[in-house]
Amino acid sequence: MTTQGGSVLERVRGLLREVARFGAVGGLGVLVNLGVFNLIRHTTELQVVRASVIATVVAIATNYLGFRYYAYRDRAHGGRTREMALFAGFSAIGLVIENGVLYTATYGFGWDGPVASNVFKFIGIGTATVFRFWSYRTWVFKALPQVAPRPAAEAVREPEPPAGPELRRGPRPEPEPVKN
């Protein structure tokens, strides 16, 4: 079975490669996010969600570089300002999703111990990741259009040399210079 962009198997393989690259960058972002979060929590008196927001912003900056130059390096590069604005906007929505989960657990249910904070921070990251994957690939790092191969009937053919008396043999003579 084939589709406009290739066979279904080729498209699934392409999606799996994209998910793997997204996951590699995202995995690094999770480590940065949780590392900065715990560093802030253990060295300052900032509230849980404020520490989480700072950690998320640091991870977003790290992730942009990874997505642009690794995961989506083969995607369209038009309008860096537009791309960064869209990335920042969708990342901000992801930040609200991620930290909304932590906020609800901390202030809604009173689960604010170190382990609970990390568990709900991680759940928030996972929830926001689904949104980020969809939005980044759909709006920010758009796929370049596939160039479909032309069918053999439409292929450009070289004209065949004439047969018979018109057929020239040997090198062509140089044209004579134009005299004024």
C-alpha cells in the first residue's frame, strides 16, 4: 500500500525516527529540567511551582537548540523569528500544562514533599511532551514538501540524433566570424 508521501511502512519508519530524535532531545531536556528544579529547591527558599517554572524555562532554551540543530535539522528553515516565536508560544502552553499538574498536586492536594514534587513534575513533563511533540512538528518545525518522482512517461527524454543524410560525422565546424 502506498500513499502520496511513500509507502505506509516508509512513513511509519520516518515517524519512528522523528520520535527517537525528539525523545533524545527531550530526554536531555528532562534531565536539565529536573536537575535545575532540584538544585533550586535544595539551595533556595523558592516555592515549588516557581522553582519548576524557572527549571522549565532553562530546559526550553536547551531544547530549542537540540530540536533546531538535531531533531528537526532537515525541516524548513524559513523565518527564524517566526519559528522562535511559535516555539516560545507553544513552549509556554507546555509550561502551563507541566506546571499546572505540579500546582494541582502541591496546592490542590497538599502533596509537596520532595518525592511527590518530583513525581508530579515528571508527570507534568510527560503530559506536556505529548502537546509539544504535536505542536512543534505541526506548526514550528514544518516538514518540507515531498518531491514526488515523475512517472517514466513524463520523464524528459534527450532528442535522438537524426538518421540518414542529415547525420553529421566528426566535429562541427566553427562558425565564421561576422564582418561589419
